[in-house]
Amino acid sequence: MKRRQTHSTQEILELLKAENQAMNHEMIQSKLDSQVNRATIYRVLNRFCEDGIVHKIVGDDGKQYFAFCLNCTQKKHNHNHFHFRCIQCGKVECLEKEVSISLPEGYVLENFNGLISGTCNDCT
Amino acid sequence: MKRRQTHSTQEILELLKAENQAMNHEMIQSKLDSQVNRATIYRVLNRFCEDGIVHKIVGDDGKQYFAFCLNCTQKKHNHNHFHFRCIQCGKVECLEKEVSISLPEGYVLENFNGLISGTCNDCT
DNA sequence: TATATTATTGCAACAATGTCGCATTAAAAA
DNA sequence: TTTTTAATGCGACATTGTTGCAATAATATA
């Protein structure tokens, strides 16, 4: 099953690259030039995640946010960092520093989801 | 506005104290002896959160989990720790160690939400 | 270039989560 | 016992995210 490039996939990927923040489907939809169906946006984003191009964070608002992978190679993904969500302006940005958490014996990490919400510098 | 003790509030609080894990509304509802309405459960839990008796974690499944506050005084709440959610059995437990994250200048922390999902010791 | 193949899309429908208004019930105060 | 009003149950709702299916369009093939 090979991936195909479509208008939607290209636009969404470019948007995610351009914006330096994680976005949920609504933010993405409103920023796209062409109109893309909601279901399609989710499918595109989930495919990107499967391919390791994009990573997904679930906010403390319960929504899924997607961000273009930086500093990630095909093999190794570094997503052990926190994201900061501003409750005023809604921006979700990376807090660069990697965080290491040691799990108890026998525990296997599958997904790291660190999120801090509050007020960002612009909104203080 | 004073709080009243009802069957629902008592049962829910006892359950949260007894179980040593964070639970979402569904887990709570199914473990209650008496039948309590879904909306009521949410309202009770949110009141507990307001009162600082219980804290809320949003899982990477997008659901709200509630846990009885341990080691918290009325004044000081220590919720800067991670939770571990097992994707097999659904259990959500505390990872005791406190984590300190330094935010950039001008950023104000409102809520810490650290969650790691994977497989727990029982399910490996 | 024209045709065949099939990944992708849009649409509609759906499940699930969480919230809210409102009338009713039942704690707690008088 | 009566009064006050916080809490409940019910129904309705908004929102998020997913899925089945027919139509479309990107790529491979002739």
C-alpha cells in the first residue's frame, strides 16, 4: 500500500511545517486554503503519524494536536518533551528539553504525553 | 454556597479513596453500588476538583480521569507527577516521583498533565 | 498517451464524552 | 415541622473522532 500525494496531503503537511506549533483539526481546517473534509484531515494526519512524519499530542482539553516532527529520524523519535498549551490564545508549542522518566520494573512505554497548560508570554 | 453530603457524593468519594488509581466516569459508574446519573457523576467529580479533594488527569485517550488527592494539603497540591495508563487493562496509576519542569520567561503554569501509556507489569 | 488499478476523498451516519437547562428531590437550616 | 436551596435525574445538545460506502483522482501499466 503506497502513499499518494494529493492536494490535501501536500497542503496539510506544508501548513504543519510552516506553523511552528501543534494544531488540532479545527485550527488546521481553518488555515487551509482549500476546503478539506474533516474526516479527510483526520485520515491524513493519522497516516502522517503512522509514517512517523508527524506526532500527536493529546491536550488537557482532550483534543488531539498534531505537530511536524523535528529532530526525528526515520528510526528514532524524540517525543519525550512537554508541550505548553496557552489557555488564552490556544497556541501549543514545544518545550524543547527532553524529559526522562524511569518506569517501574516490567512497565513498557508506548507513548509519552506531557502537557502543561497555562498562560504564555504573549498573553500574560 | 455550602456543599451537601449526599449518597452519591459519599459513595463516589469512598470509591475513589478505596481504589488506588485514577478512574474515568465509566469505571466509576460501573463500580458504584447504587445507580447514579452520568451528569451527576461529572458534577460531583468537578465539585471535588474545585474543592481540591480530587485531581483530574486527561489521558492520551482524551478521557478525564479522577483520583483522590494524596499528600496534598488544602493549600499545596502536588500534582507534578506522571500517571501511567495501561493500554491492556486500562488501569491508571500514579508514578510517585515528582517532576519539575522549568518554563520559559513569562509563562505561567496552570495545570500539569503528564501521562505515559504502555503496558503495565501485570499485562506484560 | 490512454487505460487500469486502487489509494484517497467526501458524505452521511454513528458512538462516545462531557455539559447544560429545568423541574424535582432531598439535605441542612430555621 | 417548615423553609431554603444545593444536588439530582432527565433529556437535549455540542463536539470530537471514526467508519462504511460510493465517487474521485493519483499512480502504474500497456
